Amino acid sequence: MATKEQIKKAILDIAGNPSSGAIASLADKWADAIAELDKTPRSDSEVADGAPLPAPKKESRVTKPTEIR
């Protein structure tokens, strides 16, 4: 997980390190928003501390038809 400063540096590096303009003025807000997204769990089964998720349930597949002809 990247920190806010690492995210801001990546944004500015990609944009060519602008000293003024929209990207330079909004880089802090973008970095805050991305860092916040990085903190929140993506689903109910995913935890924020990075602990491994439980294994998915095994699928059951039908290999033979149920009808008799």
C-alpha cells in the first residue's frame, strides 16, 4: 500500500512534474482520494489489514444428464 506522498510523487512524475496548472494544484486531492480508496475494504469478505481471504467454495458441476431416454 502506497502512502499519500508516494502517490502524489507518482502523479506528478507521470504528468512531467508540472510546477503550476490543474495537475499540480489537484495532485494533493487526488493522492488523498487514492490513499483513502486503498484503506477501505473492497468487499465484505476482504479485510483492511491485508489478512488472507478464505478460500472460495468449490463448485459442483453436473457431468451426467439427469434424464433417461
